[in-house]
Amino acid sequence: MKKFVWLFALLAVITVVGGCGNKEKASGQNSDKKEDIVLKVGAASTPHAEILKYVEPDLKKEGIKLDIVNIKDGIQTNEQTANGELDANYFQHTPYLKQTNKDSGLNLVNVTNVHIEPFGVYSKKIKSIDDLSKGAKVAVPNDPVNFSRALELFQANGIIKLNKKSSGSSYTVEDISKNKKKLDFVAVDGPLLVRSLDDVEASAINTNYALEGGFKPTKDALIIEKKESPYVNILVTTKEKKDDKNIQRLAKALTTDKVKKFINDKYDGAVVPAF
């Protein structure tokens, strides 16, 4: 009888030990499986989100999954980046970021330069900028940086003249010293600029909105910025996250020769690599 009790006890010990061994093995298998790091990035749909989607497979190989959020409001997107709702954003140029930081008290930083979108003027009513009629209504972006940028483009093409200002200052209509055609510059929210073409004679439109509206900037714009434009579109995050290895991997993925070729081939001069 004692022999049977001893044998039963031995089998119980073996079962328990074996069970523990199986649990440890299963636990080890789970720990070896790494989940992808998720980076939530706010981006304008064109071309920013398209470029992010292009680099997505390469980042996936590095264990990084992109959660691309199409944005509608730049100020809100910067606030969401500052408070951590977004890990980074990619929609704006350097002067816009500087102005937003100044106005909103944010402390966001440029991670890397990616591309330039030459700013242009479009129309459904005229074929040449010289055909602008006297007193014509011209739509321009309503944010201070792009409003100023539009006025600078008109000045560069001899349509208006602006008072001299120090570097970094934004122009307003009060700075127009010569306006032979007495153009009426109307401030319009950026996403509505394409739609405004039904109501105005011409509209100065950011390239991402022009592309979304079906325009080919290098072909359809009446006038367009030179490629030397200082308005470089950038990857943005907080100071604390700038050197994070995954943010840096994203920055690296956006600035490869492969991406440069993609931008040149897809956008045909409407978007220009800035790296």
C-alpha cells in the first residue's frame, strides 16, 4: 500500500513540474513576440499623407506602424502634438510653425525638412495673370504667414508693391504701397480656397489644396513660386520627442533617395524634395 502511495505522489510531482515547464515555455514564446511600435502622425491628405503611406512598408519592417490621421485644422493639430495626442505631425512649413509657436505658446520643433510646395495663383475665369481686371477680388489664405506669402508672390510678379519690412515680418494689406489694379484681397480659410474660385477672379492656393482640387500646379497656376522658396514642409514633434529613436527612424525614412524619386515622379515639380 505504501508503495502505491509513494508512486502516486511521484506522478503528481512530475505532472506539476511538467505543467510548470509548459507554462514557462508558453510565457517565453509570448515574450519573444514583439508588438509593433505605433506612431500617430497628423498629416494633410495631399501630398503629406501620400508620402507617409509610401514609406509605411519600410517602417513596418523596422517594427513601426504608422497611424496616419488626416488633419483639417493646423492649429488644433499642433496643439494635439504638443499634448501628446499625436506623436508628430507633417503638414506645415517652417514659418507657419514659428508663427504658431509664437501665437499659441507651444514649443514644437522641426525634426527634418522634407519638401517644398511652390505656392501658386489659380483662376477659372482668366488665362493669364495680366488679365486680372481692375478691382478684382482675389482670395488669399487667412492665416498671417500664408497671407503674407501670397502678397510676396504678387509682388515678385510685379502686380503689387510692398513696403520694406525687416526679415521675418508678415505683410498685411496695410503694407501694400502700390496696387495699380486696385485688387481686393479677400482672406479665406485654406481648405476653402479652391471652392472660392467660383466667387473670385483668382485665388492664391497652397499646393496641397490645389492638388486635392485637381490642379496641376506647374501647368495650371497663373504664377507660382520659384523652387528656392523658404517655405519648407517639415516633420514636427515636441522637444522631448525629437531625439526619440522611432521619431528619428520616421525622419530617416522620409528623406531617402527612394522618397526623393517618388516625389519627383509622382508630383512632377508640384512638390519638390528639400533634402
